[in-house]
Amino acid sequence: MEINDELISYKEENKEESMELLSETDNEYHSAIDISPFTAKKEIQKKNNIIKKNVKKISYLEWKIQNVAGGSFSDITPIFTKDEKRILIALGSFVKVYDIKTGICIQTIGELDQRNNIDLPKITSMILDPSNEYRIYLSYEEGSIKLWDWTDNSILRCRQTRKKIHTIITSPLDPSSIYAVLENSSDSSNLHNFPISTKSLYKKIYEVYCYTFPSINSNSTKIIRSQRIIKFKAYVGISISHDGKILVIGNTHSIYICKKTNFENKQSSWEIRKFNTGSVINTLVIHDDHVAVGDNEGKLLIYYNILKFEEPIIRTFHWHPQPFSALNWILQGSYILTGGKESVLVFWQLKTGNKQFLPRLGSPIKKIGVSRTNSFYAILLENNSIKIINAIDLKANTEISGVQIGKDISQRLPSIVHPITKNIIFACQSLFSSTFLQSYDIVGDYQVYKTEIIRMFHLETLEKNGSIISKPKITHISLLMDGLWMATVDEWESLNEDYDLYEENTEIYLKFWRWDSTNKKWDLNTRIDSPHGLGKKVNGLHASPNKKKFSTIGSDGSLKIWKLKVKNENATVKTEIWICHKVIRYTRISDDSSKQNEIFCMTWTLDGSMIVLGCRNILLIVNEQLGTICHTVNNLYRGKIIFLQALGAFIIIITKKNILVWDILRATTKWCLDIPKIYQSLKDFCLAADHANQLFAISFNNPKEHNSKLYIFKITSPIPIFLQQHPHRIIALNHVPLNSSFSSFIFLDLSGQFFSLATDDTAFIKKNDSEPIQENEFSLSNIYGASLNRTIKSLPEDDMQFKIVSMETLSFIFDKPAYTMPSLTTLLEETMKWIGEPPLKPFSKTFYSENQKKNE
């Protein structure tokens, strides 16, 4: 694959030709026009006329979508296999087969070889082949009907209708006839008795066709004929009788009964009758001589005699306060199951009219699937999960959960890769009950566990003034490298001023969690309320790469380091808690309300010796052991720093307008490029780093077109080695460290799918321009203010440390005759010896003289 835009090649050795692109500090700067992934060809050609350089096309390395996991369950009823050991569930363009006992995906049905083509047609309906339990019919929105063998993922038959398909059905006694509901273009002719007054409301026209598929044993693979049965508007649903002789089609205000006649001819004729319902309906299902209908008021209506073309007898049941979409018959028509937004499964007994409830399912019910022997019920929930209910005890034996990211996501999702299991842990929010973390295995394609971080109860949707109650959210996640400790930050912003006791109405909590290996769950260990002050937000949370420490940076202008402390060390049962170990003040917060919520950011260096802070347009380097700011980089960036990421001996800096790479060893900018205005959002980008191969990936979302672009860079070059446009917004991006000969980036989009973008191209992953830092040889903190051969004693565990230098000490240094006074540099060094570190011994003239002789 090649870049369409022409890229300008840069030769860093030839500095004379590129002086116009260098800043005063010899830092390499490139505009967006120069590197071209963000610009059009016309701008490149203009720049090319000014800067005379060789232009060539650069081909992308072999990065491919190796795996697709997760996804949102389609609004299609799940289907049990005949042996009731597996269940088929539609997810977008694929159907996945899950084991009912374990809930693990064992097979995927779909065109897997086309996964690099992400924009595949969606599945609209699926039915099992009544003549063979190992075959399934799938309909696609682009107009095709395909017969699959789901055991080996092979296509057996295919028919193209060239129209959008909504639903397909068939009957056990006539498996070769497939009935499809097609969407046609708007046409006012040949409408079947539809009122003209609703013409402006319902513009889409639907048709029902019958397609005859040849048997698998037949030599012919061609679908021999099709027949149109009816044309109508405002489609609601379709159902078929057991013998395949009657079709029931739902319109918003009416029911069509289509009865097959003249069976001797190949082209059957149909007798059609229409019955007005009097109310708007939204779902229907046929069983024997009865039709069950759900209307927009939440009523369950049973129509008798309607299939005989007689005046129907209607029986009404009512419990749901709102319309429900889940409806199914069970136990040979003696019971009906319904479910809706109340998250309650209702059992209706037709003879007595009694009701039985299965409440607290956790989310609104969308569809209900029933196994062949009525032993299991599959409840498709709105939170992208399916619960398998045992019909005997009405308990959920298995829960199959997809990626539960919700619907309203306006910014990137907090996520992290578990350092041991390599599972993706990300923040989710259920509809009602809680906000939690979900751990997902992208290889096995299943949910590992969920951890409830915030517990809340859904009481009402609106406050008294009509404003929507905001939901709490998880803003930060971090894990230690041993995988045993996790830290999270969650916040909730109240809108009701009547209950505010303070001016700040935001509740913020820092929580530390310990992994319980026995019960396979996270246990809350410590909770810190308002860790950076009342109402002060936490802008960043990071774990030390090699120590049991976490660091947080807040809008109060302070950096806090949190350390694990053991209480009752001599006791049999020791208590571990997290405390604030150090507080580093790096800026003074203004009283100006417009600057109250400034964004500050940070990152740890790879060896864990330093923390790099981003404060407005200033870069601060903090010695973690001393708890002091040892270096400051000023006025190198246009715009405020909003994100930092350490990668080897470099720091990736994201501002609102630029991407910069800062070289820590040389204290210079390696390269810099501009970000176009369309991508200049503070929260609508994602970044992940590959430390083993010195790569990083960054994605930008387009707010107008609702898509995104993904770039992969080598840390030493501003020219991307990979570029791809994705049809959905990317909300999470991580790197999975597998080995040094394989690189893989995982990104999650709004469709709820994880995409593994990987390569094993050794042309770049084994060849790095800069050697990695050897932790045993030296620490980065040695470059910024610490000596190589000096052991630094750790400070006491107080929040604030003060150093008092007596006048006697300073007078001994400065009270000398002018002709014997050393240089200013020497005076400064001698003074900083007493100010810059804790005293080793009490001051004495003898000690100072001995120390001076040693230095000489």
C-alpha cells in the first residue's frame, strides 16, 4: 500500500539545505505541509516550489488488521442450536457462535479474509435452515441472502436482490422458500390500500418477496425464481406459520394476513386481507391460530380468528408502561414472554391471565430467544450483553457480554493493557446501576471480568428544573507492572445547586485496588476524597514503571506521589494502605475563573527516575527521589501542552497545534510538525507507544465526518510509516507488548470493536536509530542535577520538606578577602551543596575544611 500524497524526504545529515526549517536551538521543525499526512497535494506542490528537494513516494510497511474482536450485538433475536449447547449471535457484519456454558466464542461466521476492508455490509436478519441444523441464512443490508455452513464458515448459496433487506423468515415444513422484506424507493403507485393522509409521514415503501432456494443435494446452485407477494408502507414486523401457508405482516396501524393458495402451480397465489388495529403497533408474533401484538402503549394484544379472515376477537393484557420490542411464545403457546425498558422479563399465562416477573436484569430488554425444548431463554439486553436464563429456576447460568462502551461518548475512553495477561481494561458505564471497568480478552473475544468502581442507583432521569442528572464517570486508570495494584480516578458533577454545601460541586475520588488472585477480582484498598483539594480535578494518573508508586497531577498546581505504607508490621495480619508521599508545587493557580480548570499533564521516564510535567507551554523535569524540579524548558512550543508520553530517551509532546518529540539526552527538540485545525481538539485524540520498537501511534477524530485517521511514527522521523482512515471515531488506542519481533496496536472505535493492527516486518522493528537506555548503566536523573558516584539519601515521609541553612555556614563561604575570593561559579556550587540536598552531618568548620581538602 502506498501513500497517495507525495512526501518530501529529509536528510538530517545535510543540515545546510534545511537551515530554514531549524529553530534557534538547532531543533528540527517541520510544518504539516512538509510531511503531508495532514495536507492536500496542492499545498505540497506550493511548498515544493520553495524548498528544492527530491520528492518520492514512500510505501507503507506491511501493517494489517490481524484480528477483530468485540462489537455491538445487532438488534436480532439470538438463535440456539438444535442441541442447545451453542448460541448464534449477530454482531455487525459477522455472526459469532458462543458456548452456552463458558460464554466463549468458538466460531465466527463471515468474510474473514476481507477484515482489512472495515466497512463491510451489516447483517439485518438470520434464521437457521430447518432442513439442516448446521446451516444458517443471513441477509445483508446491501441486498444479498447467503446460506452459510457455520461449522466451517463456508458459503453454500447466495442470492442478490439489489435492494435493502430488513428481514428474512422461513418455515420448518417449507425450508426451501425464503421470504424477505425489501425496502424499495418511494413510489405512490400500486400501494395496497394505504391511507393518503399518512403519505408525508411514511415515505419508505416495502415489498415482501418469496425466493426459492434449491436443495443442497441438487446439482443446480441457482435460486430458480422469486415472487412478489405484497407492497405496503410503514413496516413493523413479519411472522410465518409453522406450515408456511400464512404470513402476518405488521403495519403501524394495521395487520396484513397473506394466505397461500393454488399449491399445484410453481407460482403460488396469495389471498390478502387487511385488519386495522386502531392503535400503533410495534411488534407481532404468530402461533397456531393466534397473533400476539405489542402496541405503543405497552399493551399486549392477542388476536383470535384473524387468520380465518373473520372479525378478530381481541384479548388485552397490560403491565408495561412503555412500548416493548421483545415478544415470543413459549410452551406450545400457553405462555408469552415480553420485555421492555423496565428491565423486567414478564411471563404471561394466557388461560388465567396471571403474570410472573423476573426483575433486575440490569438493562432494557431488546429481544428474547427461546431454545427448541423451551429449556433456555436468551435475553438480549440494551447494554450489549445476553443472559442465558434457565427455564427451571429462572436463574442466569451464563452472561455473554460484548464491549459495553455506551452510546454517548464525546471523548477518549480511559483504557490500559494489563501487563501480565495482555487483556484490555477500559472504563464503561451501564445504563442504570453502576460505572465499572471491563476487562476484555481480544484473542479469545470474551469478557474476562467486570469491576464496579462507582455504585449508583437510578431513581429519576430529570431534576425538578428539568435538567438531566449527570452520571459519574471514570477519568483515569493505571496499573503497576506486577499487575497486583490498580489506581482509578472517578468524578461526579452535580447540577442541583440546592444540595451544594460548597461552591465546588464536583466529587472526585482517588481509589487504590488490590487484585484478589483467589476470587479473581479487584478489592478496594484505599479511597482518597478530593486528592488535590475540594473540587480540584485530577488531570493525570500514572504508575511508576519500576516502583510501587503512583503519581497524580491536579488542577491545583501540584504533583503528588503516592506510596504504599505497611501498618502493624509486627502484627500477624499486616495492613497496607496508600498515602501521599510527596507534594511538589510547580505553579501558582490564578484566581481568574477562566484559568481555574487549566489542563496539566505528566509522564514518567522509562527508568522511573524522573517525572516530566507539562504546565501551559513549559516543560518541567522533576527528580522523583528528591521531589524537586531540576530542569525547566521554556518557550519552545506554540500553544499549551495537553499530553505527554515518554518513549525511550524521548518525550512525545502534544499541544493544541503541534506534535513534538523532545530528546532528553541532548535537551533539544528532535522534530516538530503542525496539526491541522480540524483535529485540534483537547480530548479527541489517542496515543500509544511501543517502547521495544521505538514507535508510537496517534489517532485524530474528524468532528464533521465522524471518522478518524490513524498514524504510526518512528520516534526519530516525522514521516509516518503507516496511515489509515477509519470509518468510525477511535475512542481508545493501546499497544500490546508481545515481543521485540512483533508490534501490535489495538484501537477501539464507537462501534464497540477492537481492531488489532500488527506487523512482523523486520525492516524497522529490529533497526532503531537510537540505542535504548540501559538502566544498569545510568539513570536519566544523573543528567539533570544528580551525580553518578553519589548516593542520595531519601527524604523523610513528610508532605513538605524544609532546609534551613545557618548564617554561620554562609559567612564561612563568603567572608573572605576579595583577592582570595573564588569565581562566581565556584561560589554557586559551594552554596548549592548546602541548599540543594539534606545535610549529612551537623555543620562545623573542621568538617568543611576536611571536605574541601578531599575535593582538591
